[in-house]
Amino acid sequence: MKEQIAAQKIRLFAILSFVMPLIAINLCLLIFYYLGNIKVYESIDWKDNITVGNFDQYLGDSGKTSLFDCPKYEISSSSFILSNGKKIENTRTNLDKYKTNLSTSIKKIEFIHSKEINKKCIKNYFLAKSLVKYFNLEPSFINLQETNSGFSPISNPYFYGEVSISRTARYFPATLIFKPLIILSALLLFLYWLNNFKFFSFLKEKGKLDNFSKGFFYLGILSCIFLILHSIFLGVNFESKLYNQFRKFVITAFIFSEVGAQIYLTITLNKFKLVLSEYIKSFILNLKILFVFTVFIITIISLYVLAFKDPSTSFKNILEWNYFAALLIYYLLSRMMWRKKKL
């Protein structure tokens, strides 16, 4: 009975260990995407077709910026309107010539809009607009963009590698999401490895199997510790080579301990698969064996490329996003492998 309870807990913590880290990194990615791609505009009451605003509001000392007062449609052209009513092209030369001209100074600025949606205007993103308004995040958005706090336009780092996971998570407000959720993920992983250990211990007490190796449990605990350390020190910067080496060691140790734990547990499950036939599905176990073998090969190749080749930053980022997301598939397979039994 106790081993069945442990098996059901394994199923629960397996799916949570799969979902929680994915939520953490992809929420940070969405925040970074919006912060980098949504633009703060000068507040001049933007229209859909033609916008005319006072020049002082646009570039003058009294100008104000806004996240929500933005052009819904792309600007196809713009002109300066002089004090004598004449329109001139919006160029740097004309700006320098007429900005402070006492006789024919620039009074207004006119924008002609196209029919193409402006992807940098938050009004075109219902969910983002609703969340920013609900949590009153507009001042933070404006401050972050004005101070250029590391955000930049991106498309999809899983395919193009424009940004690393750590960069999307090290800035406010992503830090409020990443650190708590990753630490929670580490605790869920701990409970996953603990209940696997308990399951085999209960079977051993009943005499259903001989002594089993506890290596997967120890490696799993180490991976949890290194994951917590990585989240704690993310965004904490010191001008120290030793500190930078320590951070690299932490993430490398996490990878080795996590992959080692997955391989070790899979070997243990396969070793006792006949005894475990009433608890697990053999087909899914075979998939896990194929999965950990593939991950092992990819890990070795990736380490070789990173150590002895000179891959681009984009390649490193693509590898990082897809590799860490792929590692989580192990826990999804665990959820699918254990049979659901009535207690």
C-alpha cells in the first residue's frame, strides 16, 4: 500500500516538475518580449489615419511619454508644420534649421498612418494592455525603457537565439517570477526524487527486490541544490573572475547532476522492470531509455562544441533554451509511465 501511495506522488510531482519550470522560463520570455518590443511614445493623442500634435509635446521640454497613447497603425510619413502654415519634410536638417527659428519656427508635427498594424503599440495586445493596466505597470515600463535596462526587440530565442534564459530573467519584473518559481521547481524536484527513493525502499522492505543503488537520489538532490543556487545568484553581479567561475560551475554541476540522476533512475527502473510491471508501462519505460540515451549524446556533443569550437552567441542561446526545455520531457514521460491505481 505504501509503495502505491509513493507511486501516485511520483506521478503528481513529475507533472508539476515538468510544468513549473516551463512556466517560469516562458513567462520571463513573454515579459522580456513585451518590454523589448513594445515602445513608449510621446503622448500627443495619436489617431488612426492622421495625427497632428504640438511640436513641444513631441520633442520640446514639456513633452510627456506614454505607453497607452501610442499609434495603433504604422507611421508611413511625417512632416513639420511651421508657424506660417507651411509643411516641410521631417528630417534632421529641417529640425535643426527651424526648431529655434524665431520667424518660422516649428509649431506642429503631422504623421500619416498606413493600414499596417503597429507591432510596438501596446493597444494592439489585449492581454498585455489589460495586465499592465490592472497592475499599474506603466511607470515601470517607461522607466525601464528610458534607462535602457537591457531589454531589446526579440522574435523567438528557441529558433533565433536573440537572448539567453538568464538575461530574460534577471530584470524586474521578471525577477519576481523567475526566482520564486525556480526555487519552487527545485522543491518539487526534490519531492519527485524523494518519492522515487521511498518507492524502491518500500518494495525492498516487502522483499520484492534486492538492494538497489541510491545514486539517482543523491544526484537528484544535488541537482536541486545547484538549481536553487543558480536562481539565487542570477542577476547578482560582482566584478570578480572567481565569482563568474563559481556561477559557471553551478550551472555546469546542475546539468551533470540532473542528467546523471535521470540516467541512473532509468537504469534502476529497467533493472527491476519485471518486478515493476504492475506499476509502470513498459512501452513508456522504453521511451525513457531512448530519451536519456539521446540526451546523453546531445550533452556530450554540446560540451565538445562549447569547449573546443567557437559557436556564435545565437547558437549558444538556441542550445540553452531547447536543451533545458528538453530535459523537462523526462518528467512528462514519468507522469505517463506510472500507472494510475486506486488506493
